[in-house]
Amino acid sequence: MSSNFQPTRWSMIQNTGASEDGVRDRAWEEFDHLYRTPLLGFIRRCGWSLDRAEDLLQSFLAVVAERNWLSEADPDRGKMRTFLLSRLKRHLHDALKYDRAQKRGGGAENIPLDEVAAVLAEPENKRAAECEFDREWARSILAHTLDAMEQQAEAKGRGHIFQLLKGQITGNSEERLGEAAQFLGQSQGAVRMQLQRLRESFRTRLRAEVAETLLPGEDVSDEMRYLARVLSE
């Protein structure tokens, strides 16, 4: 798919194991931007404290890097977030065993391990945690899209306009249109036109971002509807 954007590509993410520092750093930056928060949110939803969840995420990412797991990800076998979540679950099961052993030996904090085990084992609880993961991923995709738009606006010297209208791009509200028009010294009609163009650009970019995470033949419209649904829940 040809695009002027810099979307979440499998090939880019898989460069986390590249030998060139610049390529590898850019790949990890892309990965962190889109997946760190959803992964941390999933661990927290499983029942671990914030400190322990951050430790578990760091240990998981260290294993990902050490074993170059992302090079094994295959777009013919599923979405990147599905691949990551399956590997993370294995890591958390191992962590649960470790925490239980530590607790028996008196070397761990008072962790609600039964609750953690229930989330990892029971389908209903697992599904709730997975939905939260997808919700955080959707938020990351939206933030990634807005960041790309902001960078482009800054490059064109229109960053101040973008900042004024940014909060209204993802919705239908025009509540602060008059305030923005007054600040810019323009008519509300002129500012409304700029907001509409930003919204159209946002939809186009977001669709491109989402499309790059799908398998050939998958319906991007279905994924967009799913994204909207999880964000509204």
C-alpha cells in the first residue's frame, strides 16, 4: 500500500533487532509509542501493582529484545498486537509462578496472586483484560496519528493553528470555534473550513495507520468500527 505517512509497519517493528543503531532505535521508538501503554495496561488489569507491572513490562521487553522475538512475528499468522499479547501471557504465567514461589519463601510483597491467576485463567476475565489492551492500543493509534499531523503542521508553520483546533479534530464539537477564530483574527467560517480539512486528514491518516496493521484481504472498515467501539466502551 503506497502512502506518504509513516504507519505501523511489520517491517519497521521487526527492525528492533537491526544491527544499525539508528534503524534499531527508530524501530523501538515506534514500538514503544504504540504498544508500551497497552502492554502495561494489560498487566495492570491482570491484578499486579503498578510497580510490579512496570518491572514485568521491562523484563518482557528485555526478553523480546534478547530473543529478537519481533523478527518471528508473521503478518500471515495474525495481527502484531495478537502476537505480542500471546507472548506476554506466557511471560506473565512464568512471572506468576515466580511470585508464588517468592511469597511462599517470604520474599515478596503481599500480591493478590489468586486474583492474578484468575484473570490469566478464566476466559471472562481474560477477555476483559484483552479488551482493555485493545482499547489502549486504539488510543495509541489515535495519538500516533495526531502526532504525525502535528509534526506536519509544525513543518508548514501552521503549528499554532493545529494546537488551537487539536481538541476538536476527533469529535464533532465546534464549541471553541469562536474562541479560535478570535485568536487567529479570522471568521468562524474560515476556521470551520480549516477544522474540516484537519478532520478529513485525520480520518485518512487513521485509516492508513489501521490498514497497515491488517492482513491482506482484511476489511479496514471493520477494524475501524471495532476501534470506535472499544474506544466508546
